[in-house]
Amino acid sequence: MSMKRSIAQKTFSGLTLAAALILAAPETHSAVKGSTPPTTTGSGQTGKAPAGNVTAPQGTPTREVQEIEVKMDSYKTGPNITAEDKANNSKVKREVLNGTFDLRELCRLALDKHWSELSAAEQSNFVALMTDLLETKAIFSKEHTKTQGKAYTVQYLGDTYSNEKTRAKTRTKVVVPKENVKVDIEYKMKKDAQGWKVYDVVVDDASLVENYRFQFDSIIAKNGYPELVRRMQNKLKELRSGQTT
């Protein structure tokens, strides 16, 4: 299997019902030195970040993606991590998922037409269930790439705004020099009172939300919404008990 395909599959593997998430740019702590990522305004005009700027300006979508790296600094990997390390890893993962991702928006888009058919309580319960699943099973890129021993760099290619700058797409490119692999990763983001939040991740044109939507709709169309919830609850029990799928 090629490294490029492996990265893509890691992004969308892990749950039989839902894809895992790449939550951090692997093995990088800044934009590529010397790179000047473009920024696109709501009017479609394109500008340049200051020459030599490695960290994106505060309050921009790119900066929020880069901040995931900061949150990941205390995340431990390797065969000899302690119980304390594992507890800290769970805490970090929970903080990243709830602080960086808009999981309610992700769920709304993933359920598509079925979302409006749910009561407010059902919607909240679904988001909580999805959050529990992702906290348990979502794959940090750091977890994957550390075990692979591959050197990665990430190029931050700028932000494109829409909807009066309340929505944005942040483009990045993950480069694996030893494998001669380049993977395009796009973060779709929404601005709320706390700042920019990710609600979809697109890896080489493969969308996380679209992957969810296809799987969820297939189950609901054939067996109904309660069956989707039942399967997700069972999957969560399996994961928490340490069983493998």
C-alpha cells in the first residue's frame, strides 16, 4: 500500500460507522520556513502574509489549525507510555475535539435532511454520542506517524473566506520527502463567538462529512434512525471495553 493511500485510509478508518479524524499536522511545528501563504479576502482578492512569516496572524483560520500543534505538545506516543500518560492523552484529545472542532455542525451536515426530523433533545443526544465515539476512537496523526518513523512537513497555503467571513477553507499540504508523497488537506471552518472551528476535513478531495453522510443515510434509509443510534451505542461499548471490530 502506498504511503499516500495509507494516510488517506487512516483519515477515514477506525469506525465502521464513521471515519476517524486527522487532528493535527504530523511532525511539524510551523509552516515551512520561507513560505508566504496567501490570504484571500471575502471579495476574492488575494494577498500575501509578511515575508518570512512562519506563524499565521492571530485570529485567522490558519492560526487555529496551527494551534492544534501547540495543544498536541503534551500528547505522548510510543510503546512505553504510562497510565498517567494515557489519562493525559485522553484529556488532550477531548480538549482538541471540543475546543477546535464544531462537532454539532459536523453532525448537522452529516445527518443532512435527517437532522431537521429530530427533536432538539435527539439532536443534542446524537452530538453527545458522536463526541463520545470520536473521543474514544479518533486517530491523531501524531499517533499514526510516530509509529511509522516518517519525516513530515506541512505547508500552510492560506485561507479562503465566504459568507461575510464567517466561513473559511484553510488549505495545507503534507509532504513526506522520503516517500515522495504530497497530500492535500483542507480544513473547512466556521466562525463562532469563540473563534474559528473545524467542521470538515477534506483529504485529497475525500470529505469527512460526506463519508459520514453516505454511511448514516444508508443505515437510516434501510433500517431507520433508531438503528443508527443503536449501532453507534454498541460501537462505543465495544471500544470502551477494549474489543476490536
